[in-house]
Amino acid sequence: MKEKFVSAFVLLSTVLIGCDGGGQSQKDACITVDVTADYPEKELYIQDIADVEYVPLETTDTFITHGMVKGVSKSLIVTTNWGGSGDIFLFDRSTGKGIRKINHKGQSGQEYVSATEVLPDEERNELFVMDYSARKILVYDLEGHFKRTFKTLDSTYYTEVLNYDKAHLLCYKQPAEGDNERASHILISKEDGSLVKEISIPFRKLATPVFTQGELSITPIYYLTVPAQADYILTKTSADTIYRYTSDGVLAPFIARTPSIHEMETQVFLYPTWVTDRYIFMRTQKKEVDLKTFKGFPSTDLVYDKQDRSISQSRLGFRDFEDKWFDLSSQPLNPEVPFCQSLAADELVEANKEGKLQGKLKEIVDKMDEDDNPVIVIIRCKSPRP
């Protein structure tokens, strides 16, 4: 769970003007979402929307992983474990065979306290490791040899780090000591971490999903940067507008939320989770916690269908795994592979015994034991038909 204190505000009237103009095509036009509406339910299947790869990760004495997917590149899957062991695992994307285990956990200038984010860059033969608590990014080659390191800008924290292009990382910069007013998305150099561009969204006052009562502070899981084909979707929780940041550096309105976050007694936040050629998946999150059970932040998954211009509550299932729903709250990765889901071996083996699996997934699980490494579900957006 990450602490992300965010800020921004754009008046809804201004947003709606922006949605009407700007010369956007219908495909990319700004839409309006009422976060309090009771939308009808729609059930979709991941195989109808995306190309799906099932990759069973090899299990050996060296390669034992919980399957927290940190990065996927052309030929690699990178995972870590829960608990901060410092282990970073590189697997072959096509076969799942273990390639290398890297661990440079420590206190020296060439080591990390924790591997919060791990980004493989095969073109540069580099692995970028974000050490959140130490406020630095370490760069190794894909064999695990140290190359260089650079600190975060102005002693800030980077709560999200994505591989933007050949020369830049896209980060969400959170100043220290809760100074939310200066938080922003930034582009930094992969070579030395220097600031290339700050992408700021104006705001009038702050609104954060972090629940506080007295000395108690509870932070839900959410992400503010989502790949959208060649572009990225940028969210600021204090704003009533969610933006698309295009590959040529243009910031354009993408979603306008209503009512305003500042008009709600109990605030409901909105986050895009996945953007395809036809669908925009989103999640609402209510700032509400039961202090007896410490359960809270109830959420609802929504989907906007660009074809019929409708919004529905969504459930995204597997055609080859009965009663299994795809989790759209996982960590965003990159435009080619927006996200992955890890399926635990014991869950898969049990489902197979109950006759809930079929097709390629069943073929894989037929050869698995319950103590094996997980199967990674890799999602790739289908190319639009001509």
C-alpha cells in the first residue's frame, strides 16, 4: 500500500467547456461521469476485449515468487515478493522460465532498502529500481550489475514510476511532509534523473482519499497514472477533470466527473483503470471506513462504451475460468501491456478439481502443483479492426 497525497482542482463548468471544444474526435472526446448514479450492470469477458497470454512461472529452489508483477517488456516478466525481501526475479515472457534472481538489498550507495518499483528497459539493457523510502532510483543492467543512481527531485517521493519513452520516466512526485500543493506528474531523464517537464494541473483546494481521524490515517490503494494505448491518463484527486497526456506532450480533458468532489459530504473519487479502443474502465472509491472492522473505501467498477455512449457497472470475467473476475486494481504497467493479474497455484489447482477451467489455462494447470509459482495473466489490447 502506498501513501499518495494528491492535489488539483478545475471547476466543472470550465471542464465542460473544454469537453465541448478542442477539436477532439468522438473516440477521444471528453465524457462526463456521475459518480453517484446507479448505473445498470454489464458483464464483459476479458478475451473479447484483449489478447490474453497465460505464463506459468517456473518453480525452482532459486525461483520462488509471490508473483507481484512489477514490469513486462518484450521478452521479460519482472516480479518481486511481499515483505521486502529485496529479491527481484526475471522470467522469460514466452516460456515463464526463470532467467535471473537479483538482490541488492542494503544500505550502500549501490543498494536499495526496498524495490518499490522495478522497470525493465530492454532497449537500454537496464533495470530501473525505485527505492521509495530512500528517495532514489538505482539503475542496473539486466544482469544485475550496478550502473548509476540518482536522487528524487528536491527530496520528494515518487509514488508512481512508469517507462514513458526511450529517454524519459513518467513519475508522480509527492513532496515530503505532506506538502500536497506541489505534487505533480513529471517527466525525468533516464540518464541522470533531471527534470525534463512538470505536468501540473491547477486546483483551488485539496481533496485526498486518505482517511484520517485523530492520529489514525488509512490510505487506500489507487493509481494516478494509467497507460492509454500510445498516451497516458493523468488523475489528480482534487480535480473534477481527468486528463489525457498525449505522446506529443498535449494535455487534454478526458473525463469530467460530477458532482464536484468539493460538493460532496462523503467524497467519492474516480480513477480510470484501463482504456481500450472501445471501452474506458473506471473505478469509484468512497472515502468511508468502518472503524470497528477497519474495512472501508467501498468501490464500484464502471465502464463507458464508446460505441453506444453508455455507462454501466462492470464485471470483467474469464471465459476459461468460471466465476473468476479480473482485478482492475492492479499496478499499471505500459501501453503495450496495461496490466497483469497473478493467479495463485493453489487457487488454480482447486478450481481445476471443481471443473471450472478450460482451454489453454486448463492445459497449464493440469501440469501444476498447488505449491508452484503463480500463473501470470498478461493483457494486450486488441488492435482495432480496419
